[in-house]
Amino acid sequence: MQAMMVAIEKEIYAVPLGSILEIVRPREEEITSIGERPVIRLRDSIVPLMSGVDLFEVKSAERPPTPFAVVLALDDRRVGLLVSRLIGQQEIVVKPLDACAGASGAKGPVSGATVRDDGGVSLIVDVAELIRLGALR
């Protein structure tokens, strides 16, 4: 499957390319909130934003700016995943996580893992679960 490799701090994640609607680089003044939820106006709709640092519990020395929002879509629902940087597209092979995935330290909505071109391992974002979590917040 084709995936967009993205970095959240120093961690690299694979996002299924078929679920990406678009990638935007919102300015800080474009990010507002409804209640406690950060959102961005994208043309004629409001898209909830989710911080990759918070979602995947990535350790961070400080709260850096997140220059990219990867807008994911499933059916008519959308959510923006805030990431640190874009790495590029890569064809990946999905390796399912077994029942002991919790012991491996996987956090957040992940559907599996893959071995990157550089030999490292990346978790694959579970878009359906991410959008479900975005709707609950």
C-alpha cells in the first residue's frame, strides 16, 4: 500500500495515502477552537485538529510548532493530524500488531507496523480510529 511518511517530533509514522484528502500548512492565526477543541476552517467547513504529539504520546522536550496538518477523510468525516514534517511517499508492507502490541509500547490509533526503506520501523496510523477519536473529543 502507498503511504505518506510523516514525522511527529523524532518518530516517523505511515499514513495510508488513500485516506489523505490534502495537506495544509496552517498559520497559527488560522487555528482556532470550538470549546476546548482546536479546529481550522478549510474552505467552507470546519475540520477538527488532533496533535500527533498528544495522540501518540511522543516525548517532547518542548511544544514545538506543528507546521503541517494532514487532512484525513473517511466517508464524509474529516480530521486534521498535526505533524512536525513530511518525509515523502513510500510503498509499505503492513505487518499486523499481535495481541502483545501493548507491550511493544504502541500508543494511539495504530493498525500495524512497517519496515521503512531505511530499515527503521514505523507504526501505521489507523485512520478510522483517528476519525472516531476526533469525533469524541
